[in-house]
Amino acid sequence: MANVEREAHVIWEGNLAQGSGTLSEGSGVLQDTPVTFASRVQRPDGKTSPEELIAGAHATCYAMALSNTLAENGTTPDRLEVDAVCVLDDEQLKITTVDLNVRGTVSGMSEEEFENAAQQAEQMCPVSNALRNNVEIRLQTSLQS
């Protein structure tokens, strides 16, 4: 498989504190999406932030990785729910952690088997691998009945 590229475009006007920008990306899903520094460190007020976008990317990528891991082990999931929380330390201006909370409904699988598959998927997830050794990734799992 060839390398896959995706792109985004931001226009920013003004300084950090009072300035604002818009984010658009190649697929057209996000067009002129407002971003401000205040939306990162205070209330979002209908604007997004890099941390929210990282959380969304990580949750989506991880769900795909776990679905694939389970299927490769012969157990197709009925349903996976992944919540991701990306934490920005606004004093250091550093993303410090991402918490992944994973709930799955997988017929015929024990909690331990699900936990093992979840850990394996975290090691395979491209977004986890991009963040690893720079951001702490904390994984919490729960198998639903």
C-alpha cells in the first residue's frame, strides 16, 4: 500500500490571546471551523481545538485498530465505544496525556481476553504510535454484556 496523505489548512489572524482562525481540511467535513486560543484553555463556545481534534483522531483510530485486532483473533465485535480525553497543560503548553476509555460488546469473550486485545490494539494504533514516548496514553477497558 502507498503512503496516504491528508491535509488541513488554517488561516490565523491576530495574536495568540485575542486572535482567531479557521480550520478547513481536504475532505470537506470541516470547512472554516473556528479556532481560538481561548477555546483551548477556557470554554469551547462552539469552537474546536487541536486537543479536541487529536482526541477525535485517537478515538477513531483506536476503535479501528481494536476492531481489526478482535477480528484477527476470530471475534468480531458487536459494538465498540471509545472516549478519548486529550489533556493540555496550559502552563507548560504541552499535551501531557490521552485517556482512552473503551467499552465493548463482544460475544463469547471474557473480560481478560478483551483487555488483552485492547492492549494489543493500542500498540498497533497509528495515532497511539505517533504520540507514544511523548504523551502518556492511559487505557481503561470495560466489556459489556
